Amino acid sequence: MTHSVRQHPIGSQFDARSTAADVLGGVDLSGLLALVTGGASGLGLETTRALANAGATVVVAARRVDTATKAVAGIPSVEVHELDLADLASVERFADRYLESGRRLDLVFGAAGIMACPETRAGEGWEAHFATNHLGHYALVNRLVPALTPGRARIVLFSSSGHFLSGIRWEDMHFTGGYDRWEAYAQSKTANALMAVHLAAVAAPRGISAFSIHPGSILTPLQRHIPEEEQIELGWIDPSGRQVDGFKTPEQGASTAVWAATAPGLEAFSGAYCQDCDIASAAIGDDMLLGGVKPWAIDPDDAARLWTLSASLTNVNAFT
């Protein structure tokens, strides 16, 4: 089953400057349950805060429970549970505990991730960006399908304009022939977008929709592996360490995620890649700051191929 994406802006009332609080102004999420991976740091934390302030109960999944609990202290209706996306046994434990609780799940945000880290292996020798950013979220969502509210649930996967740098490296996705940390990150962000495309196709009969988002350029703890000199060279910060114009605040960065999760009528665009609180247009050229989406990140055949491969690597597929 493949799914072609309706990928064009629809003219939302929000834009690049909107914050998550702006998007959820007047929106009542009382009674809804949301899961945010990485929900205690960076964009995940701002997503958690915005959802909770709008009335949702938020389950934060984090590797370090103590640190995460401190980070979300003072935010109402938030609970923290342990999850290491790089460890499929941890994913299975988390999902089993959630299903045993008998609770449903209305919104899922795949915000956790790693960026441009040194060469690391996970699972069966898998490249760590692919394992953590993609396979962990793939396995988690599939295991949680029985809890997803039919006719309502939305899954939002955090991709990035970083996907411009690489499609899926079908011949060597685990970088056995030489490692490039930016290409590894880029491939995983393409994978996030492709997962949303195929999830939209297979979950449509249950009334469940999926989206990928580019939150914008934001400096958060995600950049921990990138030295200051390199951030200056990339044009992210000036020589005095100040962030340059064109970057968003974390509050603005979380806006597209909560928009994709709550905007009325968006189900018709399930599978789309979103940015600046709207559906993105096709990328013109290679300027990541302009954004848009590259064809390889929304190709339905590649999305189906990646899904099949992910199912074989993780031994889980809720839609067979």
C-alpha cells in the first residue's frame, strides 16, 4: 500500500513567528493523552509545556528519569517514564507498560533524537542516528497502535531540513564504508518523514493520521556534539557566541508540532511534511533556511520500502 502526499501550503493562520502557545490559544485539550519522546529537553520540553497548559495529560518518555523529572517540575499533569529509543528492549518495556495501563493515546510526538554525534553503534550494529531517531520511533509507534484512539489519534514525527543532505542510503545505510555524521543525521531525518508517509497510508483505515515536521532552525541541547567553532562556521552563531537572525526560539520551534497535532481538518493531508505552522511546499534549490521538502523525503515507494525494512530489523509491524 502506497500513499501519495498532498504537499502544498493550505494557508494556516499561523507562521514562522508563532509560538506553541499561540497555536493552542483557545484550544482545549482536556481529557486528551499525549506522549512526547524527549519531552523534557529542548523542543520536546516546549511541546510538553504547551500541551499541558492547554489541558492535556502528557506522558514524557526520557532516558534519564531523574533529570527529566526535574526539568518538567511545575508543569501540570505531566508524568515521566523511562525510554531509551536506541534500545529496542527498552522500547518494548515502555510500550508493554503503557498497554497494560489500559489507557488510550490521542497524540504521539517523536521529538527525541541525536544530531551529528561521533560514530556510534546500537542494536545489531546499526548506525546510531538511524537506530535512535528512526527505528526506535518506528518500533514505539507500532507497539503502541492498540492504544491509539481510532478516528482521532495523530502522530507527529520531528524531521528537519537536515533531510536535504541525504536520502536513504539503501546500499550502505549503516555507514560500514566510512562515516559522515551530518549525512547520518540527514538520513535519519529523511527516514522520519518517510515513516509519516507510509504510516498515513496503513493507519488511514483506523482514522489515525501522521505528519512529519521541520521545527525550524533552533539552538537547543541537540547541538551538544557540535563545537562552537563549527557553529560559527555554519553561520548559526556569531563570533561572540550569539545566535544569528533567522533562528527561532524553542517556543516558536514547538509551534509546528502542536499545529500538526491539533489543526482542524488536517487529516485530509495525512503524511505531509510541515513547517512554519503549515504544510510545506516542494523545496526549490538547496537552501535549508528556505526549507520545503525534498522529493526523496515524501516518495511513497521509498516510504513503503523503508517500512518493510524497518519491520524486518525490529521484528514489529502492527499493520500486517
